[in-house]
Amino acid sequence: MSTSVPADVVRRLRALREEIDTHNYRYHVLDQPSVPDSEYDALFRELLALEAAHPDLVTPDSPSQRVGAAPRADFAAVTHRVPMLSLNNAFGEEDVIAFDRRAREALGVDAIEYATEPKFDGLAISLAYEDGRFAVGATRGDGFTGEDVTANLRTVRAIPLRLADPSPPRLLEVRGEVIMLKRDFEKLNRDQLARGEKIFANPRNAAAGSLRQLDPKVTARRPLTFFAYGIGAVEGAAEHWTKHAELLQYLMRQRFRVAPERRVASGVARLLDYYREIGEQRDRLPYEIDGVVYKVNDLKAQERLGFVARAPRFAIAHKYPAEEAVTEVMDIEVNVGRTGALTPVARLKPVFVGGVTVTNATLHNEDEIRRKDVRIGDQVLVRRAGDVIPEVVSVVRERRPATSRVFVMPALCPVCGSRVERLPDEAVARCTAGLYCPAQRKQALLHFASRRAMDIEGLGEKLVDQLVDRDLVRDPSDLYRLNEATLADLDRMAEKSAANVMAAIEASKNTTLARFIYALGIRNVGEATAKDLAQHFGRLCAMMKAGPAALEQVPDVGPVVAASIASFFSERHNREVIVSLRRRARVKWAKLVGRAIRVGAAHGKTFVLTGTLPHLSREEAQGRIEAAGGKVAGSVSRKTDYVVVGADPGAKYERALALEIPVLDEDGLMALLGDSPSSRQGSSA
Ligand code: IVH
């Protein structure tokens, strides 16, 4: 160094880098930002200014050095010091049981302790740290030689540029997966679409495409993250790990992201429990996984078990059913929904995806078909995740046959032949026939009978189809005129099931105002709005008479919803159906004693329930809170007013304490609601 640098500049640089690294860590690894963006930006600007004034003090591990590397012509080859092998797959429980048995026999033990982790669906990466500094990052490649993507990996904020360990190993290869979180993937695709750029089929493709960019500046703009799940070569380490789980702990202390869902489990039964547990959470996890991985926890035992061919004998991947598959669009048909919306549906060559055989997938609307350019005869990528309706994600363009046909939205309703209309600012085309269209009538009846509406068990699609097709039922009030003999006469209806349906219809006459409003199927009035309306008006006639301005007094009801409600009640036919349901069928509900309740202490307050209450079920507690004008939310936040705690409360209780939110037990809740159940509800038809 030719010029001497004041010691305070060196100190300030070090402090700035440490502080920025810590903010990065909190934001990108812990997901707990600690300062506002503006403060972070100010620190970063100060760092850049100091480094510009003292260029010889710039170090490769400075946070300023994450971006800015020049584009490359290609990626250099990197030979892995320890090969990056793959895992054998288990597709069923028998494969896991056999894996465990082989390992137990080889080790001569009765039960094995395993470390269990999610199997990330991204790109395997190896990160070499030399004397604690990130030196080289490479893709897996063929397992022996990968591509040098160091410059791109430096832009990934969840990858530390230096280890926190004050006496780091001379060499440490950290192995893990570069992925894109689901929420980041969705946002990226929205942004790409808005800019008219290519959208990605899934987070894995988006991560791969983003990492294999010759220009690191492009990678820097993509929201990638990294999860560590193991190590490769290690030289000169001060610590000696004996368990895989300890190793992960060490990596966490080095500020890597490690799956929070990891566990230690002994014996094969616990492995299968873990598989189920993670399987249930799969849709809710922030990232995509395609299985779970079981690894023998003891590292010495791992070494003894060794490898066969290119996979370890000490670990196995237990796979979940794939959520995506490619199949052919045999036709595109149009379904007519309850509100007359025409939804194009792809009829598919049957394909096994998401654990079931799928034959239809939604195409949402005309614009979606245009955007994805889906044609009849195309090979398409179909996705079915959890219980979500299967959808066509994208077209495999390379496989488009010359005979493929473009879909045209019909001008007439495919069910009733009425005119189809698409309003200028709507994505949806609708049949204009309303309840004269049998398809809309069927959907309206199914909605009326659905569990959260009038809850008529047994009144399913097959039955409704027949009732409408034979003109036995035209509107919901006709349901209450049916008799057992008529029902028993229909296809697939035995006497017993006819009696059951009749009993369910009879039982549905005792309902609540909120259910009844919801059951009417007013456009834009979902379950929550129906509850708000019932709460606010207390009586159906008051609501029917209300004009748009009065309707907008209800929480969360804006001009659009108010207009839908007013227009629904302005139709004479709708009013007649209601009169008939009330007077002839004698549908009734307990009257809410309106205003008195709304001034109570619970009115407008948000409650969260956790644990088992001594007397009230969760539904009852929720019902009482709502009857008193309160709301029940699923998770605790600063907006929560009260947390109601029963026996064995969950993490919500701890969060309530941490956020200093008032906690109530059941008695406390009842006191707050201010009265006994009987004084709040009187019965009236
Ligand atoms: S351990 C010796 N753990 O799965 C094998 N791999 O088929 C070391 N993967 O290419 C791999 N999540 O990219 C391991 N928690 C996890 C994983 C995981 C995803 C990937 C990895 C590897 C492939 C193996």
C-alpha cells in the first residue's frame, strides 16, 4: 500500500461491512428484517463512498462485491474435490423399510437414528470456502465436473461471502440447493408478464434459468436463495462433527439457511411419520419439495455404510407424487358456472399427477388461453398441487402437431343457447340467461345445498342433474316440495338414500341468517360477507330493503358488492323464491338481537383461538365472538386484539406473549362477550 490510510477509515469500513452483512443475514436467511430499507440503503451508500475513496481497501468479501462482475462468454469447468452424488429414490413405504433393514444389517444394530430433511426441488450447488472466504461456487454437472458459477452465486444474498467462524477450516465445501421461494417465483412471473418477457413454468426452472446466466447482473435481479444440507471436502477443521445434525447446526452458525423442518428420528416408523407430516405441509411450505431425505445421523456409521455405484447407502430420498406431468389436450370444452361464467376446460388424455389420474384441467378464461397459446392437440404441462383444481401451466411448443387447432369462445351458451356476453373490463364471458339456463340453475342449487350454506347432505351433482333435467326443481324453494317417492324413482336412488335426502332437506330448514344469505348465491357475497351482512342487519327484510348507501355501511362492503346485492333483490323472481322459502317451506333461523350486541366490548375486535377450551368447541367460540361483532383470525399479529387460550396452546400463545397481546381464558372470553348465550339469541321465524 503506497498511501497510508487513517485507522478510523479501516475501522469504519469493517463496522459497515459487518453491519450490512448482519442486515443481509436477518433479511435473507432469517426472514426477519431488522431495519427499514432506507437505513440499509444509507449504510450501503456510505460503504460504496468509502470504498470509492479508498479502492485498495476493497476486499472480495465486501458486501459491495456481490454485483458488478462482467458478463462471461461461457462457464469454466470445475472438478469437484468430492463428487456430488445422487440419492437413491424410495417411491413407497416398502422401499424405505428395505433401506432401513439393509442399513441395520450392515451396521449390526436394532434401530438407527436418522436426520430427516425436506428434499428441495432446485439446483445442487457446491460452495468452496478457503480460509473462511467464499472462493468458488459450482453446479453439480455430471457429479464429477460442474460449471463455475461463482460470480452468479455471489449475488445470492443468502450465501455468506465469509464464514462467521473466527477460526474457519482451511477448506470447506458447503453443499446445498439454490432455489426460488414460491412467493418470489409468483412475483417474478407477474413482473415478467408485465414487462412482456418470458414466464417460467415452475420455481425450479426459474432458479436454473436465473443461475445459468452469463451476465451476473441478470442473476442479481432474480430472487434466488440457498439452503445448505451437507458438506463436501473439508480440510483443517477445528471442530469435529460426529452427527449430521451437528454439522447442520454448524452451518447454521455460519449463517447458512438450513431447513427449519429438519428433525432427528429413530426407527423406520418415525421416518414414515415424518414423510406424512411433511406431506401434509407440502402445499404450505414456502418452497417446492419433491420428497424428503433420510440420512443416517452418525457420521462414522455413514462412512462404514459407504456408497454403491453413485449413491450413498446411508441416505435415501422418499419421493412424493410429482405435481406436474405432460399430456395431450384432446379437446377444449366450456363449463357454465353458477353466475353464468363460461370457463374453458381442457379435456386431457388421462395422466397421473399429484397422486391422482387427471382428465380435465382449467384454462381459467379466454385471455389465459391466448396468453399461454394453448391449442387443441397440444402437449401441455399440467399441474395439480394438493387439492387445488388441476391447471394447464404451459405448452410444450416443440411438440405442437401440425394438426393443432385454435380454440374459439362460443357466441352462444353451450347449455341453453342464450347469448354470451363479455363486458369490456371483465376477463370472463357469461351466459346472459341467468336462472333460465339449466347449467346456472344446477350450480345455484348445488351452492344452495352446499355444506357451508344450507348443508343438505346427499344433494350432489348427480341428483341435481336429474332434478333439473326432469324439471322437478327450478329454484331452491322447489326442493322443499319434493317427496320421498319422487326421489326414490330417480336413477341411483334407493329408498334409504331418498329418505336420507328428505331428512337432510327437512333439517336444513333450521339454519342461520348468515348461512341463508350465503346460500342465495348473490354475486360477490361469499361466506364472510354473508356473516357481516347478517350481523349488521339482524333481519333479512332490513337487508332486502337497504339501498346501496345503507349496504355500504357494512364492514368490507364496497360499491361493487352493494350493487350486486341491490340488483339481486330488485329481481322479482329472487324475491318470490325467498318468500316461498320462508312462508311455504318455513325455513327459519334464530333472530340476532342486532344493535345491543354491536356496542359490546368485542365489537370490531380481532380474536385468535389456540388450544382446547373447557366447554366451548372452536366453532362455538367463533360463533359467539362473531355474534358479538368480533372477528376470528387464524394467526397472531400486531392487529390481534385478544388471544383466547385453552389447554395445550400452540405457538400462537407464545407469539401473543411476545407481542404483549391480552390473553383470555374461556371465562375471560365469556365475560368480555358480556352475557350468557341465552340472552343473546331469541328464537323467531
Ligand atoms: S443429500 C450424497 N439432502 O437431491 C448425496 N440432497 O438425488 C447428497 N437434494 O442432487 C445429497 N434436497 O440436489 C440431499 N436435503 C437434501 C436435498 C438433496 C435436495 C438434491 C440434491 C441432489 C439430489 C440427489
